[in-house]
Amino acid sequence: MGDKLRSLQTDTPEKGFELAVKLAQKGVEVTQPSEKIRKKLRPKYSTNADSLIAVSQVIAIHYQTVAAANNYWRVRVNY
């Protein structure tokens, strides 16, 4: 799987969102390990509103997890 996930800790909410996107991408790679098949399927899901909404939901769930692991950044970031 390549890059090992060492922690859900991030310095900022923006970095947390980037990590959530990376988690979603890695999930797809694990589910469908063939890059050739992923590239073949992409034109179908990249223009399908339901697929795009589903991707957004997966990222949002990962972001909730990362945010909780970071205590919603209250300790590190003063807003």
C-alpha cells in the first residue's frame, strides 16, 4: 500500500482535510488494486453526480475521524 499511516494527528484543519482525502484515495486503492481498472472506471464515476456525492461523503467521514483525533484542533489552534 505504499505510504504507511503513522498518525491521524495534523497541525491544522487544512492538513486534516488533506489527510482525509488521502485516506479516501488509499481506500479506493485497497478496494481496487489495479490501476488499469481504476483508470478505466474513472470516466464513468467522474461525471456521475451520485458517485461524486458518495466520494464527498466518504471524505467527510474520514475528516470527522481526523478532527476527533485532533480534539478538533482546539488545543493547537487558537481561533
